[in-house]
Amino acid sequence: MNAKATKKAPAAKTTKSAKATKPATEKKPAAEKKPKAKKEPKPKKPSALDAAAKVLGEVGAPMNCQEMIQAMAAKGYWTSPGGQTPHATLYSAILREINVKGKDARFVKTERGKFALKA
């Protein structure tokens, strides 16, 4: 078996032509920016935890989360932004604070489902 090996001729190398340079253009002066007038900061709304601590401080007795939510709404401290179970959210937030902060937490669990302000 006599097979002829065929070789391809090397491709001719092409040189890239020099890129055309753009003529230098004069930069336009940047428009002067006017400083924005500072707005007065909005008063910060209390969180559900802050409002719950305030309610528990006023009442002075242990409450469950549904009672706290109703009291916060009645006194205008905090209203739910539209959630269907704000009491469950408050419950988990209070438990999270107790677990994370430990002795420094504002709340203490008195009995099943009820919390009081730490003395």
C-alpha cells in the first residue's frame, strides 16, 4: 500500500494594516452640577419588636403575640404592612432575639406563647 501523503501549502500570512487613528477631538466642558437640596430625614418608624417592647412595658403583664399585635395597632405604634400572619412573624422575631442576644434580650418567655419584658 503506497499512500501518497498530501501536504497542504502553508497559508499565506497577511499583515494587518495599521488601524486608522481618530482625529483628536476637543472635550466639551462638563456641565456644572447643581448640588441637590438635602431633604429632611423621615422619622424612623418603629419595628414590630420595638413596638412590642413598648406595649409590654405599658401593660406590665405577659401577653401573647396576637394580643400584642392588636394593642400595637390600637395605639398606633405599628401596623402590619399587609401580611396575613403578623403575630407569627412577631413570635419568631421575639424568639430569635432571645436566642441570639441571650441575657441581653429585651423579652423573656414566661409560659407557652406568652412573653414579658425583661425586668
